[in-house]
Amino acid sequence: MTPDDPTPWPRDSAFSRRLQEHWQAQTPPLDTHAAWQRLQAQLPPARPRLLERLAQWRNLWIPSLTFAGGAACALLVLALLPATSRMPERDADAFVALSGPPAAPAAQGGVLQVTFSDSAPIADIDALLLQLGASITAGPSALGLYTLTVAPDKLEATRQQLQASPLIESVTQPPAP
């Protein structure tokens, strides 16, 4: 006799039967419907959570869609505007300093372009300009130049005094336009 033999062993058949009777006596029969009812009672309800999630998503999506609709309208308006109204025309070759277009010199004054020393205190610069009767009319430019306006009869004397000052790095008189 082998384990693969189709005929059961007499001794094992009786043992198997007794084991099966003992198992059935000790274990109550499984009622699948009642087991499912117990398991289902322990599970959280699915539908209310799903509805709550959908309500949360709705609270997020409605403002997002409103914003997106407004942005689409703004883009449409920008696309339909003529190109000239979006940006003012400028001469591409024109140079404009960081301080803006140069101011026209005062009719009653002369003009000097000055570069102040980096270590010069502002209070000392103000005192020097007040003493000389000069005023800053433009600047600083991209190169750090300030435009000063002075009385025309004191132009040369003011230029010499500015060159002698340790607060000033350079003084030039721009060419007349």
C-alpha cells in the first residue's frame, strides 16, 4: 500500500471519520448570512463619506472654475485689443538713462555733470551745493552722473570749486545742444 493508492487505508478512514465528527461537534456550523451581517455592521457607511468628499471637492472646484472663467475672459479681451494699445511705441534706437529722459536745462542757469565720491556723506554734499548755489536737476544716470544747474555767471567758478572738493570725483560741462 502506498499513499497514492486509490483505496483508503482502513485505519486512516476510521481516524478521519472520528476527526471529522469531533470537529463538527466542537465547531458550530457557519451561517454565512449572519457572518456577513456582523461584518457589515462593523464597516463604516460608504455613501455618506463619498457624499461628504464630493461636497468638499465641489467647494474647491466652484471657486477655481470661477477664477478660470474670469482669466479666460481677460485673455480674450487682451487678444482682441489692438497691438498698439498694449504697449506705447518707443524708438528702438533711443537711449534713456535710468533716471529717465534728461531734463531741459533751466533757461537762467548753466549745466554741469558731476560724479560724487562713494564715501561722500549726503549732508556734506548738500552743504557744498548750498554753499555754491547749485541744485541737482537730474540723476543719477546709468553711469552715476548727476546734472547740476548753477547761475550762468558763476559756472566756471563753480566748476573749479567742485573739482577742488574731495567730495567730487569728476566734473564736466556737457556740450550745448
